[in-house]
Amino acid sequence: MKPMFHSAAEKRRFPQTDYFFHSGFSEWRGWSAYDGEDRSASRNFYNLGREFRIEAARERAREMIVFGFIVVTAAWPVIYMVVTVVKLLSKGRPLQ
């Protein structure tokens, strides 16, 4: 779109736009914990991946502890029932 002259712009009610605006994204590298230091992109990616795997392992360990607690809580009545049946049958009493 060509820039309009001042007289032609008065007829339109749209806000004026600066067509020569430069955002400066060519120099932007994104957020990094190592801003200002000379580190390669592959090294930053490796560190990010390593930190993610460490945090995932911690979270997995917590989940396994909670899952184990739930399994033990659910298995306790079954184990108690088996022990009670074995005791009842070992006494030799008839079921009736």
C-alpha cells in the first residue's frame, strides 16, 4: 500500500500508520537464563532438556510414592481377609 498525501489522509477516518516501522526482531534471541554470556544454542537446549528430565524424575518419584500408598491402603483389607480365612480353616471347624 502506498503512503497517502496529507490531503488524501483527511478523507479517511482510519488512524495513520507508520509503514516504515521496524520492530527489531532480527537481533532478538528470546529469553535465556544465560543472557549476556557466550553460550551456544545447542548447549542452552541441552541444559533445558536436562533440567526438564531432572524435574520429571522428581515428579515421577513423588507420584510413585503416592501410588504405592494407595496400593497398600487398598490391599490391606484383602490381606487381612486372607489371613482371617486361613486362621479359620486351620482350626478345622466346619463351615456350617
